[in-house]
Amino acid sequence: EEDESQALAEEENFFHECAAEDLCRDFVGRVDILKSLTEWTDAAGTGIVTLIGSAGIGKSAVAASFGRASAKVHAAKNPTKPLAVITHCVGASPSSLSLRGLLMRLCNELGKVAGEVQKELPQDSKGLEREFARLLEVASFRTRLLLIIDGIDQIPEADRAFSLSWLPKNAAAKIILTVSEAGETLRALRQRSPPAKELVVGPLELRERRELIERILARFHKRLDERPMNDQMRMILKKTDSSKPLFCVVVCEELRVFGVFEKLTDRIKLLGVSLNKLIEEVLDRLEADHGRDLVANALSVIACSRGGLYEHELLRITRRTATEEMLPSALWSPLALSLQAFVRRVQGLPICFNNSLLATTVEHRYVGTPQRVKQVHAQLAAYFLEEVDPAHDATFNGSKRGVSEVAYHLACAQMWPQLVHVLTSLNFVERKCTFGMTHDLIADYLAVTSSSSEQVATPSVAVAPPRRRLGLTSSSNTVQTGFAGINQVREFASFVAANSHILASRPHLTFQQAANQPDTSAPAISAAKYLLSRTFIKWTNKP
């Protein structure tokens, strides 16, 4: 179990390292804000700095690049006591999209800095928050610590990460947070005492824009014509949103794939002047090149997934007919190449959007109605249901990914009979707890049974760094609290919550614990069906 836990932690770190590397690539300029961050880091004391800016302005890139540079500089200055830098990018992995996932990873990393032997982390949220606060203090006492959390305001509202109640008021470390210009997270930061220091990430200077464009195009052995009578660079830099790094990245990608050299100047003139307009033009071009159905289907399932989809999953989900095993590579590969500037596609990592603005545009364009949201989630639910129960015999002995994702997508698709079938199965409960997902299972139940909110966990757009995910809000995604089987689901929810400490450490006792419940309860009735195939200790004098 310890080896598996360590392997999962290493895999999670790999996700975040890839995200940070992606953010730092082609980073240019920002001398003033980097100087301010350096002076703040070098100064005595602790505190929080908030990097604020609009979508596409480069907040995440500033934070990640500063973190990497600081670690190297301080290691050279003071090899015996270097600056420990922990960077967490919300959206770098599926688990990073929850507050629990964030706290678990930070606890693991802080434990390493503190020199503590890895131990099992608390299962309950409050216990995890206390452990995070403790490890933060211990690690900070051992060495200087810089904690960078990118995209905290992109964690779903249901987790209430935006309240920052989980972040100690007098945290014994330097902490950098990136947030959008408006929202609950920024409001919570301003209400803290003392309030966080704010740094606004503004537009790129003219020379920085030029350097960024030249650097990106040079990677593909291309350059612009800058002769006075045909200054292509000047045409780009005159566009309204050229001060945003994301705009420059998208422009370079469009020019890279444009095949008629003689008409390149005309193409530059026709490019949209705003980032939103430019992204719409990119999608128009993708549809013209690859077909609207293919583009819409591929981007829709990525948008409605949690943290993205692995390539084999995407190809299976977007297959054109039931008899087709998966989408042919001849169709997918050209589209994948065209998308490489807009999605993160790294071997071993899920495919997901690399900025929230593109994700938002995809949301409105392809998943803009409640009916379409349910339709896409139904596609995803059908795939993961097959993954979790390949034999269709309710043994639920399928893949970890299927176990992780199926309940979420069934709920978002409002496939109530199938959801009840999954959440009232002791086989499913045992399997999910075996994979170390006891808390996630409780979250599955809460999403369906919670009376404090009418809305099921809203679909999250799958976005990776640089600029994080937005939610797909839909008033149709409400829980029908009267659907058949809801009472059984509630009884299972109570059972799992009450026995979570046992199920988390000894999932093989799932059926025994269910059999110990009152005889008329749904878990006990379900366990009784397995009396002939499993060994139980029968409780004959139940209260």
C-alpha cells in the first residue's frame, strides 16, 4: 500500500512538473513584477502575494517562472539552506481540481521538506486542513519556504476553496496565489487580516511582444517579413490584444499552419484584433479543415471531462458508430496536430485545454445548451460505465479511471437509474475504497443527496495551465430529489460516511460492515444477497 501511495504521489508531481514546464516555455520579460516578487521573497517575514490579471495576460506563467528561477538563485546563494519551492497548478491533473486533492499533494510535499516519514493523511476535510497547517509550520521552521498555488479560484464552488478558510491566517511561509480580476477568492483575500499584497500582471511591453513572437516562430524555423513596405510584425503588434501573451501564441500558431506564403500578409490583416475574436476564428478554421462534427465532438468531451481525457479514452468516446472500436487515427492525428497550441498533449498525461479562455469559448460554442451538456456527459458516462463494469455483471472490477469518473458523469447526465445501480452496489463501494477513493465516494453521494444545494456538481471545463478552468453552468443539472432509488442512495451515503475510517484502511471489510447495519437498511439487504458467496461474521443481537 505504501509503494502504491508513493507511486501515485510521484505521478501527481510529474503532472505538476509538466504543467510548470509548459508555463515557463517562451516566458519573456516581466522585469518589474519579477523584481517586486524577488524583493518580497528576500525580505524577512511571511505573507501572501496575489497576482491579479485578466484571462490570457500571463499570471500563471509569471508565477511558475518566478518559482523556478527563485529555487535556482537561492540554491546557488545558500547551498546549505536553499529556498524550498512548491508549485501547485490547479488543473495539472484530475485530482488537482478539488480542494482535497490540493491539500493532499501539498501535505505530501511539505512532509518531504519537513523530513517526516510519509504517513496516512486524514480522511476528513477538517483533519486534512489541520494537518496542512501543521506541516506548513514544521516545514517553514526547517527551511525557507515558497508556496505557489496557481488557479485557486478555478476549483469548483462546491469545495468552497475560494473562501480560503483552509489557509492558515498566519501561515509560516511565503505564499503566491494567482487569481482572476473579480470573484470570491479575491474578495476573501482582501478581507484577510493582514490583507494580501496585490501585484497586477499588466500587458506586455512592445519589445516583449516582439521577442515572444520571434521566439515562438523560431521554434518552427519561421520568421516574419519586417521590411518597411511589408512589416508583418508591425501589423500584429498594432492589434488591440497583442499585449496579451495568449494572443501572440494563438497568432503564431495560425501563421505556422498557414500554407500560402504569398498570401501571409493578407492573412495577418484579416486576423481578429481581440483575443475572443481570434479564438473564434481559430475554431472556424479548424471546422473548415477537419469538419465541424469532428471538432465539436472532440472538444465537447474534453470540455465536459474532469481534468481532461487520455488519448485512448478520447478516441473511444468519439467513435462515429457503435461498431467502430475507436475514432480512426487518420481523422484524429491531423486534428491533434492543429490543436497542439491549444491543448496540452503530453505522453502519459490527459489531453486538456491549456487556457481557460479557449475552454470558455468551446463551452459556449459547442456545449451551450442544457440538453447538449447532458448529451455529452451521457457519452462520457457510457464509456466509463463500460470501463468500471466490463462484464456487465455488477462486479465493478474494471479500471481505476472508470471507478473514479463514472458516478460524476452519470449525475451530470441525469442518468438516475444507472447512478442508483452504481452507488447502491457494495462491489462498487469496495472497489472505490480499494483504490483509495473513500473521500471521493463520499463526495459522489453528497453531490446527489445534499439538501443544501439543488445542483449536482456542475461540469468542469477541463483546462490545464497556463490559465485555468471555468465551470459549465447549467440550470438543467439539478438533482431530482424524488427520483426512484434516492432513499437507498441516502442510506448508502450514511453507511459510507459512518464507516469511512474503516473502509479507507480496510476496504475488504465493506461487506462485513454493511451486514452489521440494521437488517432493514439498504446496505444490509445488499450484503445479505452475498451470504452464500462471501464469509461473514453474523451479528445475531443487533440493537
